[in-house]
Amino acid sequence: MIYGKLWCVVKPSVGIPLIITAVAFASFNVHLQLVNNTTWVKGFLQGSAPVAAVAKEPAK
């Protein structure tokens, strides 16, 4: 393990939940920012899909 000596300073019973909490918080924050700062994510989550364009037949 690259940071094996870390567990000599921080107990694994404290460090592991702290790391898992930090990763969960970061993931939640990224997803929250995506929802707040884009328009297409809100539409996608609400189920509104863009209407497909239908090509007309060429005039003869």
C-alpha cells in the first residue's frame, strides 16, 4: 500500500469512514452542480425527450 504509514497516525476506524464520507460528499456535490448548472439534465430527469424531426417527402 502506498500510504501504509498513514494508518500509524490515523486509526482505520476513523480514517476509512472519513474517506468514504468525503467521496460520497464529493460525488453528491458534482451531481448537484450538474443538475443546477445545465438545462438538459432537468429535462432528462423529468422525462421530456426532444421530438424527433420527420423528413418530408421531396416534391415530384
